[in-house]
Amino acid sequence: MSNNFHLTAPPMGWNSWNTFYDQVSEDLIRSTADAIVDKGLAKAGYEYVIMDDCWSQKTRDENGRLVPDPVKFPNGMKAVADYVHSRGLKLGIYSCCGLHTCAGYPGSFEHEFEDAKQFAEWGIDYLKYDNCYHPATLSSEMLYRRMNLALRSSGRDIVLAACQWGRDEVHQWIRSTGAQTFRSTIDIQDAWKSIEQIALSQLEKQQYGGAGCYNDMDILVVGMHGKGLNPETSIGGCNDTEYQTHFALWAMMNSPLIIGCDVRNMDDATRAILTNPDLIAINQDPECRSCHKLSTYGSPDAFILVKQLSGGDMAVGFFNFGDNNAHVELHFWDMGLPLASGYGLDFHNCLTGEELGVQRESFAQKVEPHGCRVYRCRLTEV
């Protein structure tokens, strides 16, 4: 066990909940791990394969231990972890700080240390820790602290991903609990309005996430197209333009990138969005700076996000949340770059790979409804 366990970038991986709901199984985890490797997702940086709720039996055994459902996991959890590790990936599991999980399975309340030890014995690398059914007289802050202590005493490095939904001003105290990621939103849905609402709600919380403790804006719905077994998530679907904007926002805003579609059957457009190297590089930038929002000249439904990157570069995103085309115009002095400085910005289009050359003073683009443009810019003397 290392004494300075620290995530240097937002986690990247896959989670079963959005598409497979309560049908998580050993076969699903194995075949998904294979797809992550074989379809190039692992090479792009995705490493965690996370099983969500409904993996265990409904009751603990006579010794108080959690028991994997023998139908879903006939070879036990250690065998699953060994297989995932053999593919060069890491395994994630789900529990809850309450008496029960959100779906009614045993939670870890008053079992934190024994569960953490059991997870470590199985070879678990990541714990999504939910917030259902904890006693009303106890704060979730204390319960997340307790699980963090349990994990750190388990003998294994295990990410604590706090799925707290934004109750009790979680963003203000979660870093002090030792968690590596935190949720401060309600569950995402496979619908543009949900993506829009989550992104807007988290812009004002950008300063709370950062290196070592990342603001998790929830599982990506990219590529779901309304498919899936989860009745709360799979409610209609988005088009690829909306999925592209969704992914770009999560990348710009330093959210963990956790895929929620069936990667075994994803189409080429979905794969291209999820493996975009320029957007992933922005998300994984080692400085992990928060972005700031600029108003734009031309449309009330559009805005610009600017993020400082390591090496002196900047990421600039144009986003149009409106239902009509938007003229989005960036004035460089709003970024702190006056014309008199003698510098311009050299624009690289992160979505197309096109080099747009050095621009001075301002830069404008037309952005389609629910669309985006994302650029990596370098200061250049002109």
C-alpha cells in the first residue's frame, strides 16, 4: 500500500449502470474488458471496468460478508478481477454508505472496514460509493470519511468515487474526506436537456474540483441512442452532434470520463468521439486547471470556455445550447490578451485536426444547435 495514493488525472473507464442496469454479470465484465482493449479504448486511456449496483446477493453470509450473486458471477469476484487485470485493466465495484444500496442490496454502513478488506482481497481497484438509505441522524460527510479510512487500511490502492448527488453542499467538504472523485449532480439521462442542465449546474462549481479530487459530472451517455435497460437513463437518446458536445464539455470541465454505452457494439461515430486524442489530452492535462466562462458576442444561448493547459497552451471551447445556429465570437482581450501585446493565438481544431493558423484580436465561428467547436491554442508572437 502506498502512502501517497494520488490520482494525477480524472479517471477514465466504463460503468455498467446506464445501459445494463441490474443485468451486470461476469460475462458482461469479461466481454466489455475485451472490447475496451480490442477496440482501442484502453490505448486511448480508458482503464477502469466498473460494475454498478445489483452484483451481490440480497443478504450477507453468516459471517457478515458480501456474497457475489452466484448466477451472475459463478466463478466469484476474484476470478473476474484476475481476468480484467490480465487484459491490463482495473476493476471497479459498487457499494453504498447506507444500510442498503439504491436498488436494495446490502450497503456498507457499519461494515466499512470488513467490506474494504474484502474488496482488497478480491483485487478491486475502484469503489463507486453511493448515498442511499443512510441513517438520517448521521451526516454523509462522516460516512465518506469512514469508508476512506477503511479503504486506506485495506492494504490495496482503491479509488474512492463518492456518488453523493450534491446533497449537503458536498462540493465544499468532499476533498477533505480523502475521496478521489465526487458527484454533485442528480443522475444523468440520455437526453440533451439532462446534459445541458448538468453542465450549467457545474460551471459554478469548477473551483472545487482539481488534482487529486475530481468533480464527476456522471457517466457519459455518448453512443447510447436511447438504448439500454435502465428506465431512468434510457429515455430517448441524442444525436451525434449532442454527444460530441457532451464529451467536449466533460473533457473541458475535468470530469472523469466513464463510458456508459455498450462498447462491444458501438458504432464508428461513437468510437471517434470517445477516443478523440485532443479532447482526452485536454481532460488529462497534468495541471488540471478549472476552466472559466466567457460570454460571447452574437447569441444569448452560446458561451465560451477557456482552460489553461500545461506548456503554455490554452483550450478554448465554443458551445451553443440554443436551438438555432449561433454566431460565436471570441475577443482576445476577454482572455487577457490585448492587441498591443504583439501576440496572437495559433488555433488547432480539436474535432477535425485542422490547423487554422494564427489569429489576432478576435476569432468567430458559426456553431450549429447543441453543437460545439473546441480548439487548442498557443500564444504566438506576430
